[in-house]
Amino acid sequence: MPALAPHIASVPASGIRRIHELASDLTGVIMLAVGEPDVAVAPHIAAAAKAAWDADETNYAPNGGIRALRSALVRSLAERNGLSVELEQVWVTVGATQALHQAMGLVLDAGDAVLVPDPGYTTFTMNARMLQADPVAYRLRVENDFLPDFDELERLVTPSTRAIIVNSPSNPLGVVFPEVVLRELLAFAKRHDLWVISDEVYERFVYGTEHVSVGSLDEDDRVLSVFSLSKTYAMTGVRVGYLVTPPGLTDVMRRVQEAAISCVSTPAQYAAIAAIDGPQDAVVAASEHYRGNVEAATALLDDRGFRYLVPSGAFYLWVDVSHASGGDVASWAERFLLDQRVAVAPGSAFGRTGEGWIRLCAAANREHLVEAITRLPAPRG
Ligand SMILES: Cc1ncc(COP(=O)(O)O)c(C=O)c1O
């Protein structure tokens, strides 16, 4: 076989995949390692997908998405995100995953640096490596309430830095950045002329706080916003997301979409229209379900004396197990899976700052979630 491009070897493996593979070989495992909503897709969304298939809506769609979907997204962005955009600024993508890759590909050249949250979603680092750019971790530390430390950010910027990735509500933390922090991040980006890539896939799941879209605060066209229908509408396998760009990128976006995907599955786009324009009660119900799970889980974590982050968004619990993990939480999570039949994501999979922590997915059956927490080794006996 001829050699692969050398930089491909630098694309890191996902630390969650290992747990997932181990868990698949076992029976009776409580699976809390992946971010999969445990609710079903709403019937009107499934019906729209089926109707599209039945009507033979199976041809190529325009690169940016079918017009009716882009129009629905323009309306939704105005109503739900305070983002006033034209149709040509909204690009339908294969989930947030492709939107992220596209956004990073638009602004990063080989050798450029991009600031990524640590702990942060693994794909940020993987994408940077795919593009031969350098991911530079900015830490979200417990001592700083899991918010960015602006002194650290200033120290990390170099002449090669081109972008910062912001993910609020955050995976894995569930932290939601307040508007004042987002404004500070924008000011920081402006000072150093950086792009801001804002991953907002958990926008609709916030508890006792407001989600603010960074793009709604953008004054000088430096924000690329990444959204997804995956988590909001429990349609992770349907693969529909969207990228919102500043104005003026129509031509370049059409070209890069053509090169990358041509277009998103046409029936999936019809399902997406039904999701965006249709009744939202399933989203509200899912959010209440996750909130209830978080409350049940945190009550038990309190009882058992764990240190954890109370999530104000997304559907994860970030729990300190450093009293048990002996400085290697990845190995500990494997042992815990084998001994206790509970799959959790080791915090180190999300960056160095996650060592000693685990992420539990709270989008799960409540009894299973509570049972899993009873099996965790408590700090005091
Ligand atoms: C922060 C974050 N961004 C993006 C994604 C990818 O979402 P999608 O299914 O839309 O590709 C995920 C999925 O877990 C995520 O947690």
C-alpha cells in the first residue's frame, strides 16, 4: 500500500470509542458514555421524511439546502437566536460535524493555530489535525467556574492564531457561558482579529438560564455559527445541521459544499423542515426529562458526597472521581465498566484538564442513571 499523508497519523483517536467498544462486548451495561438522546423522534418529523420518500423526493438538492428549509432556518434563527440573516448565509450540512469541519476549513491554513476548549468536544481537535492546523487548548477549570480565563487566552495567542472555538452549552461540561463572557470573548477575538466558531448544538437545552448566540452579538462579521437538529429533535442519525456565515461568502460556500458533500440527503431535509416549523412540544418535553434526570442525579451525587458541576445546559454531568481514579481516569473507566457494568466517558478524552473527571450522559433512563451513580465509588466510603 502507498503511504498515507503523514498528518493523518496525528488525528487523535476518541477516548470514548474505546469504552464504547468494550461495552459492546458485554451484556447488561448501563450505557452513559455517549451523547445520544434517549427519546424518540416526534411522529410528524418521521412522517415528513416518509412522505418525501413516497413522493420520490430523492434527487440532488441545491448545495446550500432546499429553499424551504433555508427559509425555515432563517425564520427560526431570527425568532430563537436573535440572528438576522439572509438565506444565502445559511448552509444545510451533514450534521454539526460537517458544519464544524467546513467552518474550520474555511479559516485555517496548514500551520495555523486554533484555540479549542479543554475539556472540549473531541472533534474540535480532530478537525484541526485533519487540516494540519494546531489545536491549542484553553482551559475551563473548576477554579474558574469552568469559564475561560482571559489572562490565559491572552498568553496563548500567537501570530499564527486564526480562530477560537466556543461551545456553549458545552459538551462535556454542560456549562453555559453568560452573555457578559461571550461579549468578552468577542472583544478578545476582535483584539487579535480571530474568527469565532460557535458550536451551539445544545442551544435548546438550558436549565434556569438563557442561551445567547454569539452571532447575535457579532458586530464585525467574525462569527461562524454551527447548529444541529441532532440533539434538539432526537435525530442524530438523520444527519442535518447548518452553518451560518457572515454575508458575502455565497460563492465560496457553494464551491466548498459542492466539493465536500454536494448536498444533504433530500428526504432528511424534508424531515428537517417539519422539525423546525412544526410543533415544538417534543423539544420542551425532552428538556424537562433531561432536567428531571439532572435533578435526580445531582440529589444522589450530593447525598454521596461527590464534587460535580451543576449543569446549566446540554445533558451531561461532569463528576470528579479523582479520589478513585489514581491519575489515570481512562484506565479507571475501563475497570469500572468491567467491574460495575456502567459505561462512562473518561474526562481525559476531552483534554488534559478532564483528568480525574468523568462525563455521564443524563439523556438516559432515570432509573438507570440513578443506579449507575449508586455504583460509583463515593469519596467518603
Ligand atoms: C459539541 C458538539 N458539537 C457537535 C456535535 C456533532 O453533532 P451532529 O450530530 O450534528 O454532527 C456533537 C455531538 O455529540 C457535540 O457534542
